[in-house]
Amino acid sequence: MTQLALVIDLNVCVGCHACVTSCKQWNTSGSAGPLVDDLPYGKDPSGTFFNRVQTFEVGEYPHTQTVHFPKSCLHCEDPPCVPVCPTGASYKRKVDGIVLVDYDKCIGCKYCSWACPYGAREFDEDRKVMTKCTLCVDRVSDAALPAAERKPACVLACPSNARLFGDVHDPESGVSVAIRERGGYALMPEWNTRPANHYLPRRRTGMTIHAEDLERVDNPLKIDGKQPELPQQGAGREDYAT
Amino acid sequence: MNPAFSVIFLTTLIGAGQGLFLALFGAEVAGYADSAPGARGFLLMGGGVALLLAAGGLVASFFHLGRPERAWRSASMWRTSWLSREVIALPVFMGLLFLWTAGHAAAADWTLPLGVLAALAALALFLCTAMVYASIRFLQEWASTFTLVNYTLLGLASGCTLATALAAWGAPSLVWAYGACALACTLAALVSRSLSLARNARLKPRSTVQTAIGIRHPQIAQRSMGFMGGSFNTREFFHGRTPGALRQVKWAFLLGAFVLPLCLLALGLASASAGLLALAFVVQYLGLLAERWFFLAQANHPQNLYYQAVS
């Protein structure tokens, strides 16, 4: 069974919010209607977004790290928001595991948002229905698009390639390999929601340089002062490097 | 959580309605209906009041919906959703209550078996209403058996207090029995609600900012939630009151829903004053509004971990 998901690389996310704006742009222009922007130029603007980038500071000054943390629906494999829906408007697609809301069935009771520990759902104050990340279902399943563009808008927009997209149930997919080899983890594992989206941890980048890395201790010139032989040249020995 | 008044009115009104009906039905089981000439008239009047309370709750619930015109859809997922079960149980209870009341109006002889069904529906409705909250496992303040016990006992307490006040007016022979029930239920509710307050005070949140973003470091501070204006996440899940205000509401409901009604009930019973008994119900209902507000506000949603600093 396919389970489409995002894998977000916290090691390279620079917190530019390109995924936020591209998500908003794509999803506000879609067939489901615009995502509300209440007083966008007023004193207290508010709006519906499917994706946010938050910033956390880890450690104590001066030994701190700034972690930019993109947050959207995690498309849980056991989504607690789905069984609580009284109308069946919230559902998880069998074919690719995307958790969606049927905007025509939603009664706007907000109970599903209570049942999501991650706060991934946002109520649309204009349409009066619950909305959430669709994993750009209208892009990823659109056969009219070139294969390279059948990805969520946020993934295409990310300038540092911090967002990977693929099937986490396929052990050979890029996302599965990234999760496996780079310690990909799920958020709030204590609630057993089994999020499909994973996060790749920050990596320590640094190196230790020893003196012998800069100067070879076994350099033959230091032993007998003789220059190495010139390569034998002639027919069949054009590869001078040997 | 940010308490919604629609939910507060829904749960308190139907709770009182269910409690009142159960009190009335208790009297019928005890053989009250045929004990006196005006007995059925009292049951009829009480049934009407219970029906009004439940209808008031139903109307209040519609104000919670963004799309009330689609409310009929909410009965469809009863296999998985406690909210859907509540949506079914409430009209079923109201329908049976209406038939039971109509039966007394027609002096029919089938009101007792019908009352059994309505009583079962009332109990099922208590279960559904409480499970709507108790079934969300990560709202630790709600996910407890106390939620079930409290909703039932508080509904019974307010229903019995109302029954006492109504009896003082229309069925004097029942006043002492109802008064004793109201005192017992209010006292039991006080004990159970206090125990749940003590439990919630000791709760240790299972989610922390460390598990929320998956970074194991003792010192993590949010520097930006990603936007400076509000959003659904900051409006729906934060009550925006100070801890001091919350404590005041707690003492207000402990006083209003339990202590004052107990005193007023005792005084009203001792002085046989219908006015004091009616006042006991009014005070207790207002106290229950505060209790429900506090119940909703006290729940700490784990999503709040992501919304700790604007920028």
C-alpha cells in the first residue's frame, strides 16, 4: 500500500517560508476555493494556511542552534482526527494514504481539530469548514503534469531541497532511504498516531585536522631526496597520470 | 482550550433535562402516577420542562456548527465517532421523552415501559456526551473516567434540584424525596468533581516541546510561531485568561454549583419555601455554566506547544 509523505530535512531548512507562500498560492487558487485572508492589510491580519515555518532556539547562549521547523499535516497512518468526524467528511485515502476533508460534507464542528495533537487543521472562517494540508493531491495525482512536477507545491518551492516527497512504504524510495540512513523521526511518538511525515535531524558538521593530514609523514622526498621517476611514455602509455 | 458557549449551554441544558426526566421517572417507578388525582399532571408538566431543556440544548448545539444546514449528516459515523452517537442519542431521548410526556397527557397505561426506554436513552446520552471529551486521549484533563462520572452526577444533581423546585410548586408529597436526592447527588458530584480537580492538578503532560519537534535538548525556546497575526490555532486552543482568573472561576463554580445549592436546598426544605428551592436551581445552573467553562478551559491541548511565542 502506498503512503505518500513529506520528509523534512531540518539540517538544511533555512526558514525562508517559500514553502508557506507557495502552499498558500497553490491551494488558494485551487478548485476548492480560496483560503480565507481576513483583513490581510489591516491591523490584525489572519488567514488560513496549511503550512507554517516556526523557529526554535536550542541550547543556552552562546551555545545555541536556530532550528527552523516547517509544520503541516503529518498524514498519520493512524490519524486520530478521522474516526472522530461525525459526518465522514474527514477521511484517509486508501490508495495513497493522504488525509483529506470533503468540504461538501464538513459541518464545521471543529471536533477533528481538537483530536489532532499537532494543530495541523485550520478552520476556514469564510467557507465555515475545516481545512488542512492536502499534500497537493490535485498536483501529485494529475497525470497531465510532467512527472517531475507531480509533487506538492512546497516541495517544488524549497530552495535548499529540505523537503523530500515520496512513498514511505516503499523501502527503496528516496524518502525511505533518507529516513533509514539519516535517523528520520516522527513527532510526538507518545500518542501512537504514527505520522507518515518524518523529520531528518540536524547533523553536526565539523572536521578534525591532524598535522599529518596537511603534510605526509611518509613523503619519499623526505627519506632520500630523490624525485620520483617520470612516467614511461610511448605507444599505449598515453595515460600519463600513471 | 477556548470554551465555546454553544457547547457550555448544550451540555448543561441537556444534562439538567436528562436529570429531571430521570427524577420524574423515578417517581413513576415508585408508583407516584396513580397515587393522587393530580399526579399525572405533575409528571406531564415536568416532562414538558425536561423537553424544553433538551430542546434548548439542541438549539445551542447548532450555534457551534459552521454549516448548520448540513447537521443531518452528523448522524452517519456512529460506528467510530462519539459525537455522531451523541447526535443520535439526543433526538432519540427527546423523542422518547415526548412520547412519555404525551402518554401522561393521555393518561395512557404504557408510560412505564416507554419510560424505561427513555431512561436508557438518557443514560446513553450522558455516556455519549462525556465520551466526546473523554475519548480524546491527548487531552489528558478530559481523558478520564471522572469526565463520565462528573457529567452524569452533575446532570442528575441539577435535574433533581429542578425536580425539587417543581415539586414544591406542583407535587408537595415528593418534595422531601426529591430534596434528599438533590442533596445526595450534589454532594456526590462535589466529591467526584473535587477528586477530578485534584487529579488534574497532579497531571504531568506527556507531550513536551522536545517530543513536539523531536529534539532532545533540555533547553528549547520558541522564537517564532511563523506569523504575527492570529490564526485558528491561537484562537481555538487558548482561553487567553490568566491563571488567577481560572482559579477564580474554579472557586466560583465550587461555590455556585455545590456549596450554595446545598445550603439553599437545605434551607428551602427546612422552611418549605418553593422560592428558595427555585433559587437553588438557578444558582446551581449558573454554577454549572462556570463549571463547564472551567472544564473546557482547563484542558491543555498539546498543539499549544507549537504556539508559545509570536516572534
